[in-house]
Amino acid sequence: MLNEITYLFKGAEYEHEHEVRLVVDSEIGFPLKINHKEDGAPKVYIEIGDIRPLITKLTLGPKVERSDEWASVFYFSFKDFYQKEGINESLPDIYISHLPFK
């Protein structure tokens, strides 16, 4: 069962990496693209376009500095986007994690 959530963990060598993790439900079905380059191995990626309408929950990790400010930035960014696009759905839930991790 742990193999299904391994994307939630990262090794010590990436401890100081500032990252954004996007977890997408596999049922959405984005097409797979392969970019063949002459100077190296082919790169496999998905082209998802604007993901903002798909986001239902945003969690800021416990090590995010000034997380309350970031939460406000994301909230007003989503609010502005939803108004401009005429989206009448609820804004994504924004959480600030305080869970300690080692």
C-alpha cells in the first residue's frame, strides 16, 4: 500500500528543494507526449493547459515561510481568475499544514 503514496515522500538529498507537487486524478486522462531530441534521451511529458479550474484543494507545507501570506495570495488569485472566467464553483480549499516531519 505504501507504493501507492510514494510520491508523498522525498529523499534527504532533496530536503532543501523548493517544489510544487501536482497530484492529478488519473481519470482526467491527459494525452502523453514524447519529445524526441537528437542531443539526448526523449522526454516524456503531459500537456495539461491551465490547471486552475481543476484544483480543489491546496495545501501549503509546514516549512513554507509566511504561509498565511501565501494562502492569501493564492486565495485572491483564484478568486480573480474565477471571476474573470465566469466560473461559478466554489474556490479551492486552502490549508496550511502544521504537521511536523523529520
